[in-house]
Amino acid sequence: MLTLLYKNIFKPIAFKFDPEFVHDQITLTGIFLGKFKITRRFTKLLLSYSSNNLVQTVDGVKYLNPVGLSAGFDKNAKLLNILPSVGFSFEEVGSVTLEEYEGNPKPRLYRLKKSKALVVYYGLMNKGVKVISQKIKNALKTDMVIGVSVAKTNCTRTSDEQAGIEDYYECLKYLVDNNIGDYYTINISCPNTFGGEPYTTEDKLEKLLNKLTQIRVNKPIYVKMPINLPIQEFDKLIQVIVKYKMNGVIIGNLTKVRDPQLIKDSIPENVKGGISGIPTQELSNNLITHTHRKYGDKLTIIGVGGIFSAADAYEKIKRGATLVQLITGMIFEGPELIKQINSGLDKYLKMDGYTNISEAIGAYNR
Ligand SMILES: Cc1cc2nc3c(=O)[nH]c(=O)nc-3n(C[C@H](O)[C@H](O)[C@H](O)COP(=O)(O)O)c2cc1C
């Protein structure tokens, strides 16, 4: 019912407006709904789904279901109070950087309606680690897991390799020293920054993780992976990640490739950025299978990219993802998608004879 309303009334109107404006209005609505017990309860009644079959403990952290909000939707941690009622078991705040960045010039969000995708060019826009940490501290304490995605401040100063590493280090250290968040993600793969993606080569990632592992962290750390590298180079990054005993990888970030087979909309020349949604789906799925087959015993995999249904989420889980995240699917399908995914996963588990979601992880690779 809600999905019908969203798709037939809200979306046709909202999709006529600038996507960044719509996103800002949705954020304001979320902040409002998160303020009061009654609005939180009502939202939960409409949107939430719970089942013991979906509960699992991953790297020591308890998740009520496997579906999270991916980094980039709630950059400044404004939605922490409402998201548990929307049905997410976790959200990744950020990406957060040491210093504030006001974002790349507009347009920095562009819809590709036919391709079910977005072009994203925010370039790590956020309020900086101190402001965001305070927001997290002030939020209601709920059972939603809070991940914090850490990146380097987007400015010319940090395009120098060593300065960039120091910037990541100070940001992560601030979070750890102030006990902010339940897990951390090192985002090495934002495509829209000064100097490109500087830590997606083996030697540079080695230097970055060598420095970051000097911080004593007693929470899980994941690395957010690029999805456009040749497999040999991707593998080399994974080997560094295993060497530095990271808990896992998030596969993965936006695609930089404008594949005409997948991108059916024409993109104006002034629209720059990485692409989310369906064009990332297969790239992400193949890398999940590859990583699970080779490193499944050493790394937790969080699968992201083009999840628009329970079937899409289950596919990633059977390929080897322990948890999944999404953004674009929710924008195209509406907020009821999270409930549909969780209830759909519960049904799939029963159909396949599993009693818990953890039993389905990597089922294709056995
Ligand atoms: C508007 C928007 C902003 C994003 N910003 C970030 C970010 O700051 N950090 C990050 O690691 N990923 C960011 N991403 C990438 C998403 O977290 C995700 O990896 C990607 O969109 C694929 O998932 P989806 O198809 O479900 O959207 C962003 C994506 C979108 C759509």
C-alpha cells in the first residue's frame, strides 16, 4: 500500500524537483519524525519487520537484521533517531572527514530514471568529525548499530600522500578516543576527490593501513572497496587488508564506468561523478563471489550496490555477504523497501530450509 502511494504519487512529484532539494526535504521530515516517541512508534508500526531468523552477531556486534543504510545518505548523522523505526538494523554515517567540506560544485546529484541509478558528485561533503561525533553522542540510544565511514578531507592539502594519511589518522583517532560509533569503515574509494582515489594501489593502501593500525581500536574495522579495478589489482588490495587484520570489506563503492549497456539515460556534459544503483549491481556481485571464495574465512563481506528487492539482497548474501547496505533502491522503491527486503529474506530462508540468515551466507560457494 505504502509502496503504491510512494511510486504513484510521491515519486512522480518528487522526481520533478532537484534531487538534492528532495533529499534535504526528506532529511527534514526524518528529523521531525525522529523527534517524538509517537511519530517514531507510528513509523515503526508501518515500516519495521522483525524476526529472530534475521538476527546475527557479526565481529562481536549484534544486528537485528542484515539490512543497513549505506554511507552517503545520512552524511551528518541527522537521522539516527528515526532510522531504527524505518527498519534498518544499522546505518553508516558519513563519510566523515577530519575537517568540514562544503561539497563539490552543483549539480552533484543527478537521477538516471531509466537506468535506476544516480550520478553522485558530492565529493565527501560533510560537517567534519567533531560536529558529527557530537550528533552521534546526542542521539537516542537504540539497538541500531552505528558505523562511521572515515575518509580524508577533500582539499588540495590532503592530495599529498603523507598529508592524506595523517588526515585519515587524526579523523579515526578522534572517533576512537571519543568512543564514537560501533564500527569503522575506511573509505579508500570515493571517486570524486582532489587527486582521485589515492589509496587504491597496493603500496599506498599498505602505507595507510600501517599508520591506521597504530591506533588501538577495539571495534570492527572494514574497508570500502572500489569496484572498477582489474581483479588482480583488487586482489592485491585484499591481501593488504588481510595482512593488516581488518575485519572485512564493503563491496563496494560507486562505479566510474559509464557502461552504455547499463546506462540507458543520456547524461548532460556538466554532470560529473560516480554512478550508484543498478549499474553497480553485477560488478559488486562478482567481486563478492570472488572475495568470499578466496578470503571468506578471513574477512566479513558487506555487500552493497543495486539492491532493489529481497531477491537482490539474498543474491548478495548467497554469494558471500554477511550484511547488505543500500541507498538508491530506497530512493526508487520507497522506504517500505527495507521491510519488504527483511520479510522477503525471512521467506527465502524458510523456503531453503535455513533457520538463521547466517546459514545462507556464501551458499553458492559451498
Ligand atoms: C547520494 C550518495 C552519496 C554517497 N556518498 C558516499 C560516501 O560519502 N561514502 C561512501 O563510502 N559511499 C558513498 N556513496 C556510495 C554508497 O554508499 C553505495 O556504495 C553506492 O551508492 C551503491 O549502493 P546503492 O546502489 O544501494 O546506492 C554514496 C552514494 C549515494 C547515492
